[in-house]
Amino acid sequence: MSDTTNSARAQILNGIRRSLRRGELGGQQRQAVEQRLATPERGPIVARAQLPQAEKVALFCQWAEVNNATVARVEPRDVPAEVASYLARNNLPAEAAVAPSPLLGGYDWESQKLLVLRRGRAEGSDQVSITGAFAGIAETGTLVMASGPDHPVSLNLLPDTHIVVLRESDVVSGYEEVWAKLRDRYGKNNMPRTVNTITGPSRTGDIEQAMELGAHGPRRLHILVVRD
Amino acid sequence: MQSTAHDFKENVGTALADPNLQDSLAKLKVGFSERRRQAAERLPEFEALRDRARDIKNHALANLDFYLEEFERKVTALGGHVHWAPTAADARQIIGDLCKSAGARTVAKSKSMVAEEIALNEHLEGLGIAPIETDLGEYIIQLRHEPPSHIIAPAVHLTKDQVADTFLEHHAPLGFTKRLTERNDLVAEARYVLRQKFLEADVGLTGANFLVAETGSSMLVTNEGNADLSNTLPRMHIVLASIEKVIPTLEDAAVLLRVLARSATGQESSAYTTLNTGPRRDSDLDGPSQYHVVLLDNGRSSVLGTEMQDMLRCIRCGACMNHCPVYGAIGGHAYGWVYPGPIGAVLTPQLIGVDEAGDLPNASTFCGRCESVCPVRIPLPGLMRHWREREFERHLTPRAVRQGLALWSFLARRPKLYRRVTQVANRMLALFGRADGRYRKLPLAGGWTQFRDFPAPPAGGTFHAQWARHGGARVRP
């Protein structure tokens, strides 16, 4: 850290303390805020998503469709067939960039002879991507993606069509359960570089406030909710 | 950007006479506010969430130094860098230096009001670096060399036809020579043009809706996905955020997110909410290799601990302007600087001075709709009143207003005299033409009657007279 940075930093922090008429936090006050950080308090619970797991999954599907995603509920063995069928139904090329994840690697893609898959991050020319999801939020039909070697972020954004495979057991009520799951998986001090939460396809209301799909991210979002 | 807030009255005249603007504003009045009402009704917990959101921001502000240091510690531990900018000039310098160090020719920018506040684009252009606005609304106004007119819908003042003309003019050299008439075609053309720019950009610059101290994450909320392309494709990601954006934990973010989208556009959730934490990890397949956060103060720390502190709770949803009858009549440009509407009337005098922007807190009827919809319950009319008081104390209030107020306070403290004077005034008004029910012209009220008729008082005498006749009883609903 350079001297300039140091002095700019001190200028802002001291300015804050002067305005708040106190010095650096210490003693009990400091303990209280440290405690609040260490054990986060939840806000008011949104009742509509406090449901048994099966109903939670149904609520997720309902809200995802309200938000212009499409949903197919399938058995694990039918995932490759549903992907191929979806692409054919929508006149899309049978080619996709696929996240190199163990979950997706476990499906029998060989069963779909016409489907051409490439593992890795997205390129500008990719039309279709297939990824897993870290979680699904029932409250709003939102997908949660955690970046890592098994899930490049560009797959969520660049292609026109994004196909997501979500396991029923990964559907949770609200953000709070997602945060808990993230802390479990990655540890509190080591979040993945990017956590994308995605609610329906990309959209914009910037021309006359009318929502149009496909602004910069995918125009189509198809979610395969897989029984497990 | 250069302020024209001192020309507020002139700006208002221009705005009221602009038919395209008036068409656009007519849509705004029914669009956002109706959708917000429906979204709030769908969520029984909405009011409790607003209370909690207010409390979270108050707590964060009361411990701002602590949370900023925590945030910095977490960012640094994961290989990111935090830069502290006391002033707008400091922030411009830091960002310019970072872009130069990356050898940047183009910067993909995601909409940031703080970047507007510090006039970042002009600075980058001066260094020979091209900033490319990627939010569709910002892109449109960048092509037109206009400032944003709304904090979440920067091109809300434009009609589809105006956008079509702008695209034809600027995209024709790229081979798009057909004038488009459908909104989805306009969106598709912008997507195509901007996609190339994303793939070429050296630096991605975004704002932040929240900074999470617990994890060292910056949090971004968008519908288009442009912020996410900006923070994923280029090799350097710069986050520009003002210091009051920091909140303690992810749980707090969950509360604020629930009120933000509903208050802004009436959506249950925006399409993309993204947490960025540090640069790409060794095993990642994409993402920027450098991650920088620039923390801007620009006068905010001096607002802490004053009666104006509540303005720092703002989460920039735009609900106050969507519900403001004054904004609805004049749009955002008339306010003359970056932040329009009720929050602009409160922030602008703070950020650029009450001498420059003194008219803005007076541009309110104090109807209270802004406060009633604010997700963090900022008492906006109360804050505007504070500014009016400060103007009065500093003798910035126009002489006619001061004399009028002095006369009124003289009368108001003498009830008998007050009654007699108002009786006479009431009779005079009746003489002038109660028959029409309105006045086309009225002495001392030319500012009003120049644009509209003044309603005549109903028959039956002054309020006091009518009150006495009704026995002074309270009318209960």
C-alpha cells in the first residue's frame, strides 16, 4: 500500500469517526458488531416458501415459469433426451458448450447420437450452453450458480440459450438457505469468485418500459428439474 | 457532469413544452408505480422487510468505518485490491491509472450512478480510453450525448421512435441501414453491436448495489446481464462504489434484495443478482485476473451524524421518482444533475452545494408519496424541509418568499387580525370572478396563472367561517 493510499484511507475513516463523534470502535461496541458478523441474523422470513420439499420444488417451477423460464421435470436417465428434444423443438442447433462438472458428466450423452458437446467455457460463437446449478430458490424461481472449474461463468451469459440441470434436492426456500449452503461448501472466508443468481432469461425495460427478453444474456432459459 | 441545477426553472419550462418527454412520462406514471403496488401486495412480509431494511442500513452507517475495514480485509485476503477515494478527482485518477496499467483501449461499463457523479467517461476519453456503456438505456443516451434522466431507467425520457432514429444514425456505418420500428428488433441490434465490444474490452467497470463486509463481495443487480459480461470477459474488473454501500452480512443483503427489485420495477426479483469476490482463482476457466474496488466518499462521511444522515440509507431503487408528481411532470433532466426526483432534491445540494441546487428541495408539494414508498423509509419531505430551512438561514430564499413568509407569520400570530384579513381577501376573490369558478389572471399570482387557471374559493366564506358554522366539530371518517 502506497503512502497516498494510506493517507486517503485515513482521511475517509477519520472523517467517518469525526462525524460519528467517536474514535475507532473498541470494547463492547466492537464485540457486538464482530458478533453480528460472525453469526448473521436473519430478517423476516418469507412464509410462502416455508414448505415441505416436494411443494418447494413445485413453487420453484411455478415462479420460474412466471419469470419466463421454461421447466421440464425429468428422471436423471432422461436428461440427455430432454436436452436433445428441447433443441429440436426450438429449431436450435444440436451443439452445446457444457460445463465440465461431475454431475453433467454422469449422464449418458452418448445416447443422443446427433448432439455435439464441447466441454469448457463459452466462446462468443456458442449458441447453446448446458450447466448445473448450485441451488434453486423456491421463493422466486431463482437459480444460483457458483463459479469454479466445474462451472465457468461465461456459460451463464454468452450463449442465446441456456439449459440448466437442477436437482430437486438442491431447491431451497430462500436466499438464507443458499448462504448457509455456500458457507458449508466453500467456508466463510473463501467464496467462489462469482455467485450468479438468475431469475428467468435476460431482459430490459429500457425502451418505453416494455420488457423485452434477450438483452445481453440468454434469450431462452430452460430448466431441467431432475428427480433424485 | 456539468450541473444545470441552477437553471431549474428554465429547465422546467423546456420540459413541460417537450411533447416526446410528456409522452414518455405519461407511461412512467402508470408503469413502475402500478407494478410496485402489485408486487408489494403479493408479499405479506413487505412492510416488515422495509422496517428491517431501514434498520440494517442505520446499523451499517453507525458502524461504517468498521464495516469498510472488514470489507477491505476480505477483498485483500482473496487477492483483490481496495482503493480509497476521498474526492471525485481522486476516484477518476485511480481508475484512469488502473486502466492505463492494463493498457486499456476500451472499457466496458455497466450502468453506475457514481460514475456519472464523478464524470468518469469524460476523464477516460481525455486519456484516450473509450468507455462503452453497455446497459441498453445508458448506451442509447451515450450515443445521443445526453445524461441519464432516471436512476434505473436512464433513457425513460425517450420514445421508441427517437431510439430508432439514434440507432439508424450510429449503426448505419456498421451496416445496419434499415430503420427499425419494433422494440425487440432495436434490442437485438444493440445486443449484436455491444457483443462485439464486450469481447474486445480490456477493462470491465461496474458499480455495486451493495458491498458485503462479511465476505468481501460486491453485489450487482441487473436485468440485462451486461454487468455480468463486464465482470467476466475483460481481464480487469473495477468496481466503483460509494462508501455507504457497505452492509454487514449476506443475510442483510437478502432483506435488501427483497425490497429493492419490488420497489424499483415491481419484479419479484431482478433477472441477475451477482456476488463478485476477488479475481479469478487459479482453477477457474474464466474471469478477470485483476479485481479492484474503488471506495468513493465525495462528501458522504460529513453527512453522518447530522440531521441529513437518513439520505445515506438510499439503495437507489428509483421508487421516489416513479411516484413523484413533480418528477412525473418534468422528468429527470430538469433537475440538472445526476440524481433526479425527491432523492435528487436531497442529495444534490449535499454533493454540489445548496447555492447551485437550492431550487431542487423547493420543487416539492410535500405530498409524501416518496416517503410512503421508500423501501428504507427515508423521510424525504423532512429532509427537503431541512434544506429549505438552511436556505432560509443563509438568506438564499428569494426576497419575495421571505417577505411573504414574514407577513404570513405576522398575521398567523394574531388570530383576530388573521380572520379579518382573510375575510376581506375572500370577498375580494369573489368580486374578481367567482362566477367562472376560476381565474385566468390574478394579482401577485402571475407565476401560477401564466400556465393554468387559479381555482376560485368555493362559496361559503373562509375556512374559519365555515368551521364555525359547522359547530367546529371534528368530522370523523
